[in-house]
Amino acid sequence: MAGVEVRVEGLSKSFGRANIWSDVTLTLPPGEVSVLLGPSGTGKSVFLKTLIGLLKPERGSIVIHDTDLVRCSESRLYELRKLFGVLFQDGALFGSMNLYDNIAFPLREHTRMSEAQVRDVVEEKMAMVGLTGDERKLPGEISGGMRKRAGLARALVLDPEIILFDEPDSGLDPVRTAYLNQLIVDLNAQTDATFLIVTHDINTAQTVPDNIGMLYRRHLAMFGPREVLLTSEEPVVAQFLNGRRQGPIGMSEEKDAAQAAREMAEAGELSGLPPLKPQLRPSSGLGERRAVARRRQRVLGMLHDLPPAAQQAIRDSYADDPLEWQPEDPATGPIATRRPTPRPRRAAGGASGYPPLAPGYGRESDSFDAYAPGYGADDESTGR
């Protein structure tokens, strides 16, 4: 399994006369983790459904492996959908099937694997998400966090090149969300698949992705390296990241400019953006994500085109990087003079083709409680 580039150009979607968004253009870099933010009702879930061909846009293109999903034949679209794995908000499990059969369902539906082969794949994916031993449980017998993990295991069984997460944190408390975030980072390290996460959770947006986009006022307000949005001084960004009432976002839709200005004047001086948090790194023993080196090269190549605050944030994030830096040209900024040495993977002992997971993804956990990601103030996985 390896990530693939997804190129979206000029995409527009409406339902009747109601325009959802227009002229959405972005590129999901291969193997990287991207997050799509936006106020409720801005069409983030509609974008995911359009991306996998469940909804057809009025204009634009979605190009994967040199094929435009918007204009290809139904048979070709059916094949390309197999490149996707999707984690829905509630896990979307069949209530009458146990976890084993839920996770095995795509293999039985789309492959000619023998039951022995199906069993090997299902056991491998259940181990990856910490559900070994829970095969015979029904969805109604487990917690919401376990249902999320079962849905994630099912999304992984066909070894997708692209994995979509539709509000994976919905219904989870902040602690379980933090564990889920670490699990997502760990899975990206193991699979190198291209991830796109739709979320409202600010901590997820601050700590998980390589790239962030934001849908607002029926268009894609921005998309790019995480540092660009997290240091942006745009009022809508500051309001969203701080979770405050004052700003252009209203209860049901955007406010008019006069109302937003009145609220800001009444509120007086407001704090700016929250501090930039370090990006999560994989748990000890998993090695670095392969996307990290690719992203570093890509971001440095565009560094001089980014806003000054984002440039500084990127330089700060690489301050303790194992690469050696030297300024070359004021127009292009610093460059790396040697490649990083990845942290070693563990040898045998894990599922076939993957390193073993961090201890504590155990079956005794009601949710993510027993998962020990191993990040702390003195641990290298904090990225500091």
C-alpha cells in the first residue's frame, strides 16, 4: 500500500438551486495527511462523497492515476473506488454482523480470496487497530471508540491508497480523540496511504496533519501546509481556531460584515491565534512516516511563496531536525544539505508486512484507554 496524488480542479457542486461550493481546487500530496476544516453546513462531507464518486459535480475534475473520476466510465469508476477506504462518522457497521464479518465484508464482496486468506487479512487489520480478541462481538456490544476502530479496520482491508475520515472524532471525548489522533498518525506511518480528514476538532487540526484546508462561504478559502492556516491572521481562521463567537461565522451561516464589525468593536481587543503545537509523530518503534521527507522537500520548494509567519513557523519546526541547514538565497530560503536517518523499525513480531504496534492496544480497553502512544515531555515522539 502506498499513497497516491489526488488532484482536484475547479470542482463545483449544487443541489438544485442551492450551491454547496464552487471552484474547489487542491492537490492531496501522496502519502501525506490532510485535514479539511470549516463551519457546520459548508459541505465538507459532500466533498468527501464527491471525491469517491457517490455524488457527481456540475463542473471540475478529480484526477487519480491520470484518470478523471468525473468523466470516466462506470466500470472504471467502480475499479477506482477500490483505491479508497472510508471511515464514516459512526463506523457504519452492520448491526447484525460481528466485528470479524463486518471487517471481512469488503474482501468477500470485492475479491476472490479464500476464507483462510480473508482470516489472515482481517486478523492483521484488527491487530493494527487494537481489536484482537474482539472478533465475535456485535457492534451494539462495544463502545463508540471501538466501533470507530472496527470501521477503520474495515477501511484498511483492501489496502487502499487513499483513506478518508469523515469526522472521526464525533461522539468521542477529548481523551479518546487524542488516542484516535495518535492511531491515525501511526497508521499513516505503517501504510504510507494518502489521508484526508474532515473534522471540527481544533486539536486534531493543530497536531495531526501535514496540510490543512478550510471551506467557507461556498469556496475553499485556503489549502496548503499546516503552518499557513495555523499562522493566518484571517478573521474567520482566528475565530474558528479560538472557538469564539466574535467574527464572521454565525450560528447558521456567515454574518454580514456590519454585524461582525459591531461584535468585534463590542468585544474590544481579542487574543490572536492559539500557540502552534508540534505535529504528532509515530509511536516508538514504528519509524518515521515516509511522507515526512517528501513533504519537507515539497514545502522547502515553495517556502518563498508562503506568508512570512508561515515561513518562520516552518523554520522553527525544523530547528531541531536531524538535517543540516544552510541559507542559500534570500529568495528561496534555507535548504537541507543531507537526508534524515529514519528511526529503525522493529524486526519480526508484528503483523505480516508491518512492524508491531505499541503495547497496550489491548482488548481489555473499552475504547482507546489502553493504547500507549508513548509521547510525553521528554519523548522523541513529541517532535521537540
